[in-house]
Amino acid sequence: PSSPPPERSPLGFDELLAVVIAFLAIGSIFFWVLNRTVAPGFDVFGLLAAPATDAPRSTALPDTATQPEIDPSSAIVADQLFPEQTERAPLPLLTQPSAERPLGRSPQQLPSLVPVPVPLTPGAEAPATQGDAAVTEASPEAAPVDTGFSDVPSDYWAAPFIAALVDRGVLSGFPDGTFKPNQPVTRAEFAAMIESAFEQNPVGRDAADFEDVPADFWASPSIDRSYQIGFLEGYPGGVFNPNQQIPKVQALVALTRGLELSPPQDPQTVVQTYEDADAIPDYATNSVAAATESGLVVNYPNTEQLEPNQESTRAEIAALIYQAMVQAGIAEPMESDYVVQPDS
């Protein structure tokens, strides 16, 4: 018969102490290994307590596009926790407000902003989008101006020309506060504008005695002056036709004559810039070509449509006279999409 298995003797005090020391040693080694493998300053116990994930932890930075305030301390903490993993998005530069504004606004109203790439201080207003705060270049178009006339909006195509000539006293409005930019211009009115714009031009000939311009006619002095400085001429038979609405081609001929502009070598080629070149009268071809080469021509709304025989409006004459003043060196060039470029 087999003998019964021997009974296990309980652990003695020495054996139990050895087991405890062994577990403590293993735990110390495991703790030391963990401290060697994690980043300095990392919370080991927080890591052990957090749920396991495959993706690395990241710290969300404040969104300047949606939050009105940014706490600078939050960005500093993120940099300290993850000096290599956290990449802070660059904040857009703050710029001065656009110079496009109606005249008369005081410059002191512009906020003083320092263009430095630092986080916004608490309470500062964050930009709505990065595009709104981006540095912008000057627009090729002239900035809107306040003409002071109720019928000439600040964004009207000829507003800069009108405002410039009004400031110089070349043009004026009507008693009701309007300018009537689309009203046709008569030869007498054109003579008055020429006299005001080129009042410094020397007299080159005696005044003409036009039969239809009596001495007491309101524009008689202006007609005499514009004739004496070489801009305007009369018609056969000794008449001026002061009340005739002046077509665009006549205005260009008068301006090129008064400025003594020479025609280019091939006028016919130059006037082919315009889709309606065939409508230009033969007597005016050289003058239109010279005006085109000198930057006098302003065509709205299509720069390739001259419309030479159409009556000119007050807005169109204002643009032509201003460009003539630029050519004469008595006005500064003005940006406009409707000035026909000489090389176009």
C-alpha cells in the first residue's frame, strides 16, 4: 500500500521575510526603469491611471479665430510639458486699418497697434480670420473719395477726377448740391473749364471776334482766353457755336492742340487700339493718336470703346482735363482702370 503524501510545512518567518524583500527589490527595479524611459517632469502615476491609447497625447492651443480672449499662461504651460511635440501656430501681424476711408475722418481715430508677433494680451480683440489681419497691398484703383455732391458717390468711376478739379477751382457744382455728372457739356462750358485749368498758360495770339459770342455773353471772357492760349478754335464763317454740345473727339483735339502734342509716327496703328476706330473723323486721327500716346484718353466703362462722336458728359470732360493737367505737369498722376495706357 502507498504511503500518504507528506504535508507541507508552513513558511517560517525567515522564508516570509525573504519573499517580501524579493518583491520589494523587483518593484524598485520596475519603478527605476519607468523613471528612465518617460520624459522629465512627466506624471508617471497619472500615466498609469490614464486609459491606454495608441495615439500620443497632445495639448490643444487656444483658437484665436473663435475665442475673444487668449490666456498667455496656457501657451507657456504647453511649451513646458511638450517642448518638442507642441508647435504653436504663428499669430497674424496686426496692421493699421485700411487707408480706404471717406475724406474728413480724423487720423486720431485710428487705433495705435504695434506689429509684433506675440500673443494678444487678455482683453484684446482677436481677429475674426487670418485673412482679415493679413498685410494687404495698395489697390490699383483710386481710393473712394468724398466729392461733397449728392449725385456723385465716393465709389463713382470719375469721383477722384471730379474731387481733384473741384479742389483746384476748375469745376464747381450747382446750388442744389449736385454736380450732374451725366449732363452734356457745351463748347462755352468747356472753354470755361479750360480757362480755369490752364490759367497760367501764356497768351499766344489775339482774341477772335466770333459773331455768335456777344461781349455780354457769360462765357465770352473764357472763350477769348481758351482761344488765345491755343486750345479752342472757331468754325468757318467766324462763329463759335457756344451752345453746341461738344463731342469727345473735339475735346481731345482741343487738348492736344493746346498742349502742343505731336502725333506718333504711325497714327493709324495707334488708333486701332479702339474697336470703333473707323468712327474717328479723318481730321482728328492725328490728335486722337497723340492723346492716346500721352495718356489723355479716359474711356468708361470700356477702355477699347472711344465713342468719338458722342457728346461728352461733365464727368468725362473732368477726367480728360485732369489727364491733360497731368501731361502738362501741373497735376499728379491718378490711378484709374479707365485711363487708356499708351502701350495698350
